[in-house]
Amino acid sequence: MVGYSQVLGLFGLVAAAQALQRSSLPISELKKQVRCVASFAVATVSSISNGSIELTHDGEQIRDPYKLRARDVDPALLYPEYNLSTPIDHFHNDSLYEPHSDGKFNLRYWFDAKYYKPGGPVIVLCGGETDGEGRLPFLQKGIVYQLAKATNGLGVILEHRYYGSSIPTKDFSTENLRFLTTDQALADTAYFANNVKFAGLEDVDFSPKTTPWIAYGGSYAGAFVALLRKLYPDDYWGAISSSGVPEAIWDYYKYFEAAAVYGPPACVEYTRKTTDIIDKILIGKKGSKYVGQLKSVFGLPNITHDADFASTINGGIYGLQSYNWDPTQSSDEFFNYCDIVASDKLKYPKTESLRESVNELITVAGYGDEIDTLSNHVLNYVGYYLPQGAACGNEDQDECFSTYDTEFYSQDSIAQSWRLWPYQYCTQWGYLQTGNVPEGELPLISRTIDLEYSSVICRDAFNITKPANTEAINKYGGFELSYPRLAWVDGEWDPWRAAGVHAIGLPERESTTSEPYILIDKAVHHWDENGLFPNQTTAELPPAPVAEAQKEEAIFVKAWLKEFKKEHSHCKKER
């Protein structure tokens, strides 16, 4: 375990499954991606080698999604950070937070008033489960920039309590994480609107009674702003939920639904069949020589727990979420993986020596009549993951990959920011990504990755032995959540779509100016949040569906602002 805390602290890792991150990745994923990235890059570890690691609610390890272009100016140099002294505990009548606290902490924020004119709105991007500094490019060229410019508004990036430097406690022990709830963070956001004074504009009344406040959030933050609009309607005049996940789900096996429906068909077919072969060995032949033979084929003979082994060889299918329209933010690893697995040709000549053993496993798993078709595809799958074993060098493979590590979980200093999102999903949100698809359906990841395995971190890090209290979130509406001036914007191909209002199978909603309901064609995870500088825009970038969605957002926000002025001018006349 030596070195984990330093690495995790250095990069501000927020552990999970996924984020969004990819919800609740087990600790084996943290180890695998922190310690073994040198020679292996699949979707969940794509581009970590650039030196910036982040694991969000989506649970995935991705390259810094806001990595600067070489010609960009570091936004941290453009926007100074500020802090608002904020109560640690907003709910002194709720026993959940006992012992209560009368203390305060610094809630960090940044703002840009470049386009502000008197009467303009405040556009707040809620940072969600990550360091808020990573959101600063959205003040430069993303959705906050676009909306502020279109409305003569003031743009804000607001950090979520416990993330970045907005830390209310001395450490991240389970006891001190009791104030890390969505309800407390929502109350922070309302408090911010009613108490902040923007530097240089101290004489301007930005209170919600005189100024319309519009919130935007993506993924967890998308669900967050939807709840914000419903619970604090007098403070936030409107909200845009991008890829929002209003339905908290303990067993989120549907994370892989988007890949199954929209992924390359041959990739989906051979991933499913290979996974089924693996399960027929791990589960159907448990305790037999074939389990060891299977692990040896992948170069991972010394991983003790079967679920750890299965977790180590499933990363490729996770990569869809990391695909983005902006090349500087995107990973193509999902499609690279699919090209390899779907190929009829042997992509890794060195795996030819494994053919006899692989064919035996295929036969034992009951696919003997498909050997001629399956053999190369399974060998390509094996070849894709073989670098995993070598990446650990001389280190014990359990040390490198195992989820069962009480010593690791016992760390709770401020440096252990990996504890934050897992605490949230273990207590309230869930999203454990499992292979628990219905009987009769072949999963894209192993069925050994079940709730028991995926919740190890809940038990060992926080002593939480029950499923998350998802009702604490879903009582506000879940899939059916709606409210005036609350917009839902989702991506058709988003793995998190299944936890939102655009989930496949839900009734279609009518899209109105008051309650926009937008599904971006062939888009993935909150694609509307990203932007380019005007001189970087081309005929292809942003893609037409994204550009159109962003235009729609500006149009309906302007309509919301007209409604605010009309209603509030009427109130003034009555006074």
C-alpha cells in the first residue's frame, strides 16, 4: 500500500465505481490505474499517462477532461479564487448529522463578470464530485461562457462541499463525512445565492429577489441542479440538467445498456460471448483446474479472487463514456477496443501460442461448435488485456489488483479524496455497475462482479453494510422529476441515460420552453457543457446536434429571464 496515499492525494483522486465516475469501481481499479498504467491503456485508464488523474461518480479513470490545448491560457491564471464562509450544518433538527456543528467552512468559487450588465442573470455551474478548478474552462469557452455572453450574465463556478479546497472537516473519517450529503450541498448552493458578494461588484444587489439565478450541472451535478430547482425555487429561477441522473439506483447494471444498444454490433456480440465463456469457467467450473488455466491465459495467474480477476479484464467496454466530440477531451479507446475484439483476424500474433489453451476453455464453456468463429476473437480479447499482468512487474498481483484491502481502506486523512464520492454512492446514490443483467441476457461484464463485490468499499472503508438509501434522492421524483424552468439535456449514447428522464422505455415528454426535453443525437456524457474558442470552431466542431442544443439552451434561458422580469416588474408595481 506504500505510495497509494501520496499518489491519490497528489492527483486528487475521487474513487468510485461511475461518474458519473465508472460508478463504483472497486479498489482494484484504483490500484490498477494508479500503479499499472505505465504499460496498459484501456477505456477506464485511457490517457492517465498525461499526468492528470480523476475518478468521478461515473467511476471511470479518465484523462483530465479539461486538459489545455497548447495555445490556451491556463484559466487558473485568469480567474482568481474566492471563498464564502458557509455553515457546515444547515439542518440542526436532523439526527442524521449528530453531533451537530455550529462551525463554518470556506466554500470556494470563481466568477467572470466580463459580459455582465445591470439586470443580467447569475449563471452558476455546480462543480459536482470533483475539484472545481477543473471546471474553469467553462468560464472561458464552455456553457457558462456561452450563456453569460448571450444574456449579459455573470458566470460562476461553484465547488461542491468536501471537494477541492471546500473542506469542512479536519479529515475524511466516516464520522466526519456525515456532512457530505446532497441535501447539505444543496443548502450550501442556496446559501451562496443569498449571501455572496462579488469582488468589484459589492454594491450590486445579486440576491435572488432582484436577480435571476440559473444553475447548470452535468452528470451527478445535473441531478443536483434539478433537485436544487425543485427544493429552492425561490433562489434558483431555472436550471439545466445535462446528463442528469435523478433516479438513484443501487444495482446499476444498465450502465452498459448504451454500449449494448449503440456499440458496434460485432464488438457487443463477441464481448458478450467472451464474457460468458469467462463466467462459465469462473462460476460453472469454480474450483477446477480451468479457473487457473483461464487466469494464466491472461497472464494473471496469481489473482486470488475471481471477481478481482474479472474486474481486471473488463475495462474496454467502459470506454464509451470517455468518447467526446472535442478531440482534446476524448478517448477513442472504446472504438479501438471494439475494432480489436470484433476483428476476424488475429491482432496479436504472440497470442497464437495460447490458441490450444483458449480453444480448450471455449469448448469447456460450451461453445465448442463455434471454435472456428470464436477462437480469434477470444484471442484478440486476451491480447488486449495481456499487458495488465506485466504492468505490475515483480509486485504481487493481489497487491496490484485486489479489491480486498483493509489497510488501504483505513486511510482517512485529507489526502484521501478517493473516499468522497464512494461515501456518497454508498450512502445515497448507489450506481454500482454490475454484471447482474436479467437471466437470458448475456452481460458485457462478468456476473462475478455483483453487488457483494462492488460494495466491498462501502463495508471496508465506511462500515456501511446496507444498500444506499436511494429513497433519500428518489423521493423528489426520480425518473418522473419535473418542474417549471427545469431543462433536461441528455446524450443518446450516454451510459448514464438509463438513470435519467430519457431512459429507454420511459414515456416521451413534450419539450416546451418552460420544461425543455432535449436528446442530443449520437452524443455521450454532457456534451453540451464543452465549448471552443470562436477561432477554433469549424464546420464539423462542435457537431451540429451539439451546437443546436447549445443554441436552444440560450433561447430558452432568455425566455426564462423575460419571465423573471415580467413577474418581478409586476411585483414592484404592486409595492
